[in-house]
Amino acid sequence: MRCCDVDALWDEMREGAEPRREHVQLHLHVCVRCQELYREYEGVAYCLTCLPPVEPPDSLVPKILEHIRAVFRERAEPDSLATIPSPIGALVVAFRASGITYIGLEREDDAEAIARIERRLRRAVVPSTAPQWVLDTVGDYFRRFQTDLNRVDISDLTPFEQATLRKAAEIPPGEVRSYGWVAKEIGHPLAARAVGQVMARNPVALLYPCHRVVDSNGALHNYGYGIEVKARLLEMEGYVVGQREYRARTTSAAPSETYQ
């Protein structure tokens, strides 16, 4: 699908509903021109992709689905999936030749968890045994709270997501920064809320340490595996988590303020 085709589709959408979120994201992953435009408006664009999906008009669906099939044919090779032990519990790790693509506190035999991982990766996963390089990469985090990011593959993420996670990886162990700090550092000071959305969807937690990003008031805010896990990780790294920081959100701050 060329970008002129996308322009034509937008013309059709003005008379109907918007496309499903995942359709737009899939096109962004493969279209360099759209990625360049996306970088100019990523704060707004990323928040829009998080809106509840709306059914597209019938005339649009076949065109979108054919485009998706073409993309998936290129990415049909499944990722391997293995469970490895860690100080915080069993970790499920997805990986391929290019690096680790997913890590989470899931149960490998949990069908719902596997389905969730496949949706996040947008491809299948197959049970496997973790090779030594995967064990070393994950083990390095727990030994020195840093790891070789060349062994972690985030190439499927959008440029904005990649920039956000790479900036989070620059936060030293034992320290925290705010969503607003990350947004400013990557050159988009008004995109703090979008930064928060990226952290919430981080497929390679720990290795790209989204747990080191907190509210502007110092509160831990939210974490995909619970505030308790976020606090434990920070304490393992040497950060002292007090009662004020432990709160998910202060009662005096509006939701939009916590991302500054």
C-alpha cells in the first residue's frame, strides 16, 4: 500500500468511522514516509492510537485486511518462548535471532498470557528452551541492573516508542525520572502523557527499565505488574521508596498533572 492509497482511504473515512487502531499501527511499522510524518506529531498521534477502536466502513475493511496479510507474510516466523527463573519470580521471555522481543511475569502454560504476548508481538510464539545468551542477558540485569541492549530487539516499535525506551535506559540504576523529563529529553516536551502510554505498553520491561519513570510528584504511579513489583525493583537497585513515592497517584494532583 502506497501513502497515496492511505490518503485516499482517509478521504473515505471522513464520511464514516475511523479504522481500527492496529491497522494504522501496522502501516506505520512498514512505511518510512508515514514514520517521518508521525515523528512530527507523535504526542498527539500516539494518544489517538490509544482511543477505543471504532468499526471502519465496509468498503475499507478488505483493503486494510489485504495490507495486513501482506505485512504478516513478511513476519510469519514465530518467536521462541521460554520461562526462566529470577529473583522476582518466573519470567517468560520471547526471543528470535535478532534479540529478546518480550519479557514479562507471565506463566508460559497460561493460554491467555500466551495469546496476550502474541497480540503484543503481532506474531505467533512457540515453546522453546532459553539459549545461554538469553539467560546471560536477563541475568545481567539482576547482577548489575544493566544489560546489553544490543541483545534486545525493539525494532518493531514506532520511532517514538523506541526513542522513549532508549531514553529510559539512560536513567542510572537507583535513580528515577519523570514522564515529563523523558518527553523533554527526546525533544517533545508536550508528549509526557504519550510517554506514559509507551511505558505502559513496554514489551521488554526490566531490560528497558520503564520502572525508573515516575510521576512529576515522585509517586510511582502505575506498573503493569503492580506497584509492589515496581517498588521492589527500585529498592533492589538502591532507590529508597518512601510512603509518598509508593502512592500510585496523589489525591491533590489531577491525572494530567502527574505526567508532567
